[in-house]
Amino acid sequence: MNTEASMPVPRLLLAYGAGLVLLVATIAISVSPLPWRPLWMFSCATLEAALVLGCFIELQRSSPLVKLFALGTLFWFVILFGMTLMDLYQRMEG
């Protein structure tokens, strides 16, 4: 096992704890009567994805090609989430 590339345990535990906090927040939002609930849930999901990309995949240490594909994926998700939120907005207004 290559110990040079492994992450420090406190950082992993902090990322794991943050992921659990975001999971609990997502569950709490899903059962609450908040306005714009889907937007809040998408925000929590986006933060969870950023946490995984930043802490577990270590995107900041990746090659430029991997960063380019991650940026393209982010752009695609923004389009998909934006279209979904526009549809939800139209259904809630209509």
C-alpha cells in the first residue's frame, strides 16, 4: 500500500462528518414544509457532491484532463438541474 498518497485520518473523519450532517439536513428538509424545498434539497446534494470531489477524489491534485472533464460534468449538471428547477417552478406556479 502506498502510504504517501493516502489522506490523513482527521481530514477523512471531518469529511465523513460533514457528509453525515448534509445527509441529516437533506432528510430534515424533505419532511419539512419549507417553501422551495426542491431547491434546498438540490443545494444539499450539490454540497455533498463538492465534498466528495474535493475530499475523497482529491480533484485539486488531479491532472488537467481530469479537471477538464470534471468541469464539463459540472456544466452538464448545471444544465440538467436548471431545467429540472424550471420545470418544478412552472408546475408550482401553474
